[in-house]
Amino acid sequence: MNFLYRHRVAFGVACVFLSVVMALGVCIFALTVTASESLRLTVVIDAGHGGIDGGVVGIESGVKESDINLDLSRRLGRLFEDAGFSVVQTRETEAGLYGTATAGYKKRDMAKRSEIIHRNNPALVISVHQNFFSMRSRRGAQVFFRSSNERSVTLACLIQAALNDMPECARKSDPLKGDYFILNCNDYPSVIVECGFLSNAEDEALLLDTNYRDKVAAAIADGALRYLSSAANG
């Protein structure tokens, strides 16, 4: 075996070795990315109502609750995505989740929301709504939880505290027990956030302001992130 031939063989072996190392590096990188993505926590955001079920309406503007819910849910979802979470929206359009608008549509709609929650095994569930009350002076954001779920109680307290701290908060509230399907259909940390009263002119005007919606979304996200941080450290 002459000198030139030996060097050609050595060069060939080195190339093969380098190719294997590069291939392994790509595989390791791919596995790392895949593992990282698989460890991302999922947050389910539920925009209440939709389609023929518009929810309550604003006393001054006639704005539909379902439209405000959807817009706020999208803003909230972007905040969680920016924070590195995987976000699942139960309702991504103005349509409801019931299929055809026939008898039993509400039951089908709620069953679909429950299915989405269970399919995604979320770290938490936030259902976004707007409130309405016969006494038009009543206003402010209100968070509801299922009392038998301690994690939901903690989540509700932290979100309510963040909403109470908003400069626009006219009335500080305590989170309340709620007997609602979206809270009872799962055992994940779940809350309903009633962002304001569309029966109150001041709340309605605020909720029509996109800048205020950003602030509400930020407060909800802040409370939720505080909960997730405490849960991770606890």
C-alpha cells in the first residue's frame, strides 16, 4: 500500500466519520427540539357562546358577548404563546361548536368543549365570558371556580387579584363558587372569568376599547402565570 493510497483511504474514512457525526448531530438536535416541544404546557382558552348563541348584549351598543369573548380569548392566547405555552382555543371563529343549529345545539356545543379540554390534557382552562345583572350599577370582573377543586380555587384567587389590581377596577371582588358545566366537566384547574358587566354602561364602554381588552387579557395571564409558577415550585 503506497503513501498516496494510504492517505486517500484515511481521507475517505475521515469523511465517513464526519458524515456520521454530522448525521448524529442532526438527529440529536431533532430529538432535543422534539423533546422540548413535547414538554410545553398546554393552556385551553374557551371563548364562551358563539354562533346562534350570542350570550348577553351591551345595553348601549348592543355588542354581543360572544364577539367580545372571542376577541379577548385571542388576545389572551397570544400572551400565553409569547410566554412559550401551547395554546388551544375551543372556539376559533364566530361560529358555535354545535354543528347544525337544531334542537339540542347547546348540549352538543358544551360536549364539544369538554371533548377539546380532555383531548389536550391542559395545565389549566380559562373560559372567557361577560356578565349581566338586573341592577345596572353592578360592575367589575368576576372569577368563578369549582369549590371541590383546590387547584381551581388557587387559580381563581390569583386571577381575581390581578384583575382587582387594574387601575380601572371600580370594585374589588372575591372569586366565587360556581356550578357551571365548563367547571364541572373536568378536573383540571379551571376558571370562568366574567370580564365585566354588559348591563353596566361604564363596563360596556371599557370592554369596547381594544386597549382595555389588552389590559384585561394581561391581568388574566398574569394571574394564571403566577399560579403555574407556584404549582411548579410547590
